Amino acid sequence: MKRVLTLSAVLILAVPVLAQDSKEVTTVKSETTTVSKGVDLLTGGTFNVIDATPLTTNTIDLLFSYRWLTASAPTNGGDSDDDSLVQPTLVWGAMENLELSVGVPVWVGDAGDIPGQGDGNADTHLGTLWRVMDQNGYWPALALAGSIRTPTGDRSSGVDGEARLVLTNEYDSGIRSHINGFVATVNGNNDEDFRHFQWGLLAGLDGPLCAGGAVRWVADYLHRSSHHYGASNINELELGWQWQIADAHKLGMSTRIGLDDNEDTPNFGTGFTYAYTISY
């Protein structure tokens, strides 16, 4: 089976340009980013872009995600199959400004034709998000994120790693803007044409759909390197929403649209995530 490494980069076409002092920023943050003690799904793996806000201290989130991904353009005129992925993830607010996570994605179909999916299945993914700096006026909040794939699954080999720089700005309208940049090393695929060093850029927006921000829309755009040498870079648009149903329950949905016609860009994908929050 082959493992998908589809990471999104988002180009923001318009962002509100409004002067804010630090007091205004703090007010907006309390109304949007921390609507409840639950996870913000922009850090929970639901969306390609992530924000710079880690999970609240002394909080654990249990997430269950399902993703369906269509085939990319057929290679050499051959056939490609769609596939599905389920992933349980545990996210822990370990301390102030630090979040840790562990997840085990499992392909539940024939992943052999999807670019980026390695030979293993049910590998363990370890992640962290560290908020280095809070937003201060025009300066965005800054966080560093990292993840490691360890070969614990079926037919698994190699260790993959990703490092990501995350910038998030919050505005008094309740809208947030996000810029992500990442580099990754991918070593679990034995295809001789597979690109073992990869990179990507993302930009995105999210904002409230109702008073209080319990329901929020999300939009982002991805530009990243291809999975194989010789293929053109990948461009992908993502649209979605997240809904804070109650203090302990959150639901999110994303839809991804490939903007390129090449063997490394899936045509279409969609996913759902349910999150349950435990505070202690």
C-alpha cells in the first residue's frame, strides 16, 4: 500500500488590514481561538493549514478523522483507484503554549495507486506544536510545529519528519489569517523516482459564521513540491468549516480540490473530524 503525503499551501487573496493594539488582539482571541477548552481543528489535522494556537493546558482531545481521496491523473494511461483513510488521534495540552499529539492513520482500501503513500500502513505519527510568540500589534503569533512518522505498521520502513513555521494573525472582525511553510524528509517509499526531500507553502483564512464564532468557515491554498522527480509542483484549494457543538464536542469538514492535471495531484478529496474534549 502507498501512503499519501498531501500537504496544503494556501494563497490568501484578501486579508483585512486593520490596526490593532495588544488589548484588542487579546479580546478577539478570547472570542475566537478559545471558544471552549476543546481543540481548534486547525491544529488537529483536519485541514492542511494549521494555526499558531496550541491546545489549552490540562486538556486532552480525542479525535477521529475519516478522509476520502480520489485518484490522481493516471500514470502512463493506466488506471488509478480512489481510497479512504481513518485516523484516531490524541492531542494533549501538555503545558502552556505546548501541544503534543499521537495518531495512527490506517488506509482502509487499495492505496497502491495514490502518490505519496509509503509502503507501510498504520504507522505511528508523533507531533508537537510550540507557540513561541504571542501576537503583538501587527506582528503575528509565531509557532513551530514538527511531526515524525515511525515505522510501526505493516510493511513499514524508514522514518519521515516534517518541520513547519506557523504564523497567525487575528483581527477584530473575528477573522484569522495563517501562513505556513514546511520542509519534510520522506524515507518510507522505495520508488527510485520518489522525492525524499519535499517542501511546501500554505496560506489560509478562517472566520465566524455566527455570533460567538461557534461555527467558523475555513479556506486555504497549497503550493508544494511533487512527490516524484519530474512531476510538476502540486497546487490545491481547500474549503471547509468547523462547528463547536458543545464544550466537549466539535465537528469539522474539509473539501480539497486539485488544481493540476498530473500524476501527483489527487483530483478531489473530502474529510470529516469529530473531537471529544476531556479536561482535568
